[in-house]
Amino acid sequence: MGSKASRAESPASPGAIFALIRGGAATTRREVARATGLAPSTASLRVEELIDAGWVSERTDGSMAGRPARRLAVNRDRGIASSISLGANHMSVDIADATGASIATRSIPYSAVDGPASALDFGCAQLAEIISESGSTAALLGVTLGLPTPIDATTGTATASIQAPGWDRLDILGELRSRVGGYALVENDANLLAVAALDTVPVPNPHLIAVKAGSRIGSGFVSGGVLHRGASGAGGEFSHTPTGAASVIACSCGNSGCLESVASGAAVVARLRALGADVTTVDEIVTLAGHGDAVIIELVRTAGSLVGEVLAQAVNFVNPHAVILGGAMSSIPDFVASVRAVLFQHCLPVVSSVLSIREIEDGSTAEGRGGIRLLLDAILSPDAIDADLTASRTAITHP
């Protein structure tokens, strides 16, 4: 016999009860008993175990008339979740409490070509510094590392790429754990953007495509609220699709005229330099476009149109609710407008009728938010909570 989706399996484990509390489906002991079908005394004992372990807090809610209720919530002070995201020319470091609420964030100029050992040392040092400056004394729960290359989620290994040289030869998770301890994840940066975009689409369990258009181009795909990585970590990636245009920068994919080699920020920089312009970074393109430079505006529009043409194939195939744009190029209105115009021109009416295209909110911290969300979903899963409580019981029984 099937059970209602709002009910946990009965008898519910402490981890399943924690999931109800974390999701807001049960915020009092009485609601826990009702949602699980457990006897109130049994439900209360399992809630107590979660409180004793530090995963749940219980506070009096004095906002309601009558007898104040005691509300259950994730204990925000249980630990710190963190994310380090490495781009082509920058690194961002973010920390949040156990509920995912941001504590601090910082972005630092940094080149991915400096190699993995240097990047990990620098990133972990920045993480330790930002935690110290926050004044928090909570333990570090774990870290997510975002990289500009496909990641095989089953092995935690990176694909060889120009954007992240040397990472494919590294035990990334092992290196992270040795530096910071706690739980470690590694994920493609565009996938982190896609996860961060989940909260920006006003429908439950949305379908979306996230496109990171910076020095390079990356993309991630979410279906039914679930990130899809594919068989080897390249799920949702369309930036190496041939366009028919001539490449202006080298790309590790080997395809002549692939989208990244003709329409990325690095490709626009290369076209400008060929015209004699003294431009070296995408940030300079953003600044000059903001000043209305006619040559740059035209090149940016062309790049946006090329992205829109290739993206339309993916949009027609998966029929998403939204296309979310991130990365430095997406901060240029003419780029976004060109992507939107071509996308709507090439999409089927039944597809475009439900489609929203926009730049992600707070783009500078989006990958960090996505990394922290993925990390907390792993650390705070029902199985993980149950395993933590089992380990605690074993330690008490066999000190």
C-alpha cells in the first residue's frame, strides 16, 4: 500500500524526522508524531536524540496567543558549511551556518593555471582566514570545491581541460580532506550555478538550464529539481557543440568552431586583440561595454546570438521552465538580450510559452550558494544523520 508523500516511513528514523524538520513539514513534536505515525512518546524520544546530538534546536515561540509553542528547527550553530569556487581568473570562498544562511563571502583574483596544489593551499588558507574573521567557533562540517571542468561525481575526478590544468591527475577529495578535514565534495562550476538557481524559479521541482558565460562557457541541467550530471559528469554541457564559425581560441574538445572557441569571453578578447585593442580580460570587456564601446557591443551581441542558437537546441529538447545566465558576460545587457532574442526566435511556441530567461541574482556568490546547498544536502541527508547518531551511540557504548 502506498503512503502519502507528506509522511515519512513509519517507524521513522531520527534522520527521516530531521528531514521533516529541515524541510519545514514538522516544527513541533506533535507535528512530528502526526507526520510519522509514531506514538507521541516515541517521536519525542527521537527528537530528544537529535537535540542531544546538536542537530536540532527547540525554542519557545512567543509570537502566538495562548500557550507558547516550542518550535523545532535545524540548529544553525551545529557547524559551518563552506564552498571554494575556482574560475579562470578568480576564486570565491563562502561560508554559511548549518541552515545554509550566509555568514561571509569573499572573491579574490586568482589564476586557475597556477595548478592544483597552489590553488588548494591558497583556497584553504583563505577559508581558514574567513572563518577566523567571522568569529564563529563552530566546527567545519565540510567543503565543496567548484572547478571549471566536468567532474565525475562517482569518483570525484576531473576531466582534463585547458581551464583547469593538472586537476585530472589529482585525488581531489583526498587532498581536500587532508587540508580541512570534514566532508568534501567536488563539482563543476556550472552545476553549482544550476543548483543555486533552483530557488529562483517560482515552481516546485523546476526544470532549468544554467549557463555560465565567462572566460569560457559551461552549463548545467536540472530536471524535476534534481541536478543531472550524466554518466561521466558532462550532463547538460553544450558549449562544445560545433557552430560553423571559425575558432579564435584553442579548446581542449578538439572540435573546430565549437561554441566556446567562438563565443566565450576569451574568444571576444581574442577578436578584440586581433583588431589591435589592448584588452586582456573579460572584466575589461564588461567595463568597456558599459561605456558603450560600439565595437565591443557588436562583438558581444554576436557572441550572444551564437550562444542563443546552440542553446535553442537544448531548450527545445528538454523544455525547461527557465534558462539562468551567470558569469561575467551575463552582466552585459546586450549579451543577454541577444541570447534571449535568438532563443525565442528558434524555440517552439509550446516551449517558449513557459520559458523565462534571465541573469541569476547575486551572481558573484551564486556558485558558493550552490556549493553550500549541495554540501548540506549530503551532510544532512537522513542516512547521514542516522549514521552520525549510530556512531555516537557506539562511541558511548564502546568508549
